[in-house]
Amino acid sequence: MIRSATYNDLTQVWQLRLETAQLLKDRKIDQWQYENPSYETIKKDIENNEFFVYEEQGVILGMISIKSGIERTYNVIYDGKWGYDLPYLTIHRLAVKRSLLGQTVAKELMQFAEELGKSKGIYYIRIDTHEKNRYAIRLFESFEYIKRGWIMLDDKEGDLKRLAYDKKLKEDMHEDLDRYDNA
């Protein structure tokens, strides 16, 4: 089940963050290797009701931050441009327990983000990842996210370049029908 995270989840969430950092290190991906995402950042996401966990029988199997508003590091995009100038949600801190990689948890979290956007009347999502994180890239592309260029994080350590993706969600069934009517 996917639900809003609470402060009571912080211990398990932090363990998942550390496990994910080690996985990325093992894969030689310079992502989550330093301070971010920090404990304070995750606490703030929970406080803002922008952090969600995938839980089964009291065990957190995955996590995701789904943020509203402007993501400052997305204001400048290199070697491309965003697909739309619309209000958007940003997906951050997507992680799944190592033992469950390749199963459905990440897909369910991505689908949840899209449904949350629709429920809020926001039909546009942006997301980024390290250029060596082929697993995340494959996941995003399987959900029809489009690579738009790259952005720079404002952290102080490590490789700060991230590939930038976006997707415009279908607002309703009429959007599909309109495409055929105009063909």
C-alpha cells in the first residue's frame, strides 16, 4: 500500500536511503553519495505532506517525494528545453529496497505520482537522474517520459549533472479521441 509518510517512518526511510546510496555506489553512480538527500530534507518532505512510502505488513519497501511548485534547479536546462510551461509536480527521492528491484514497487510509485498529479489537477511531471543510472532512465522511458536536456544540482559535492525528463499526463479520455479526430 502507498501512503503518506509520517515521522514514525523516519528510521526505516533513512535505512532505505542508506541502502540506496550503497547500491548506487556499487554501480559506480555518483548519486546520493554525499549529504543529499539529507535526513532534514526527508523530514521537511514529510512535514509538507510530499513524501510517500510503499509499505507491506509494517515494512517500508519503497519511497518517493512528490513535490508541488517550482524546482529551482530546473529553472535552467542545458542542451534542450522543457516540453511545456505548465504547473508541474517534481519526483525526487524514488527508491526501492534492493531485494525488490525489477519487481513492481518502483512502477507502482511512479503510477501513484501520476494519479496524485491528476487528483490535484496538475497534468505535468518533471524528474531527473544521473546519466549513468540506466535503471532509472529505463523506468522513466517505460512511462513515456521524454529526455529534455540536463540540469545542474546545487549541491556542493560530487557529479551535479542530471538528465532531465518530463511528461504531460492525459487529462481525460477526450485527449486521446481528439488526436484521432485531428489526424
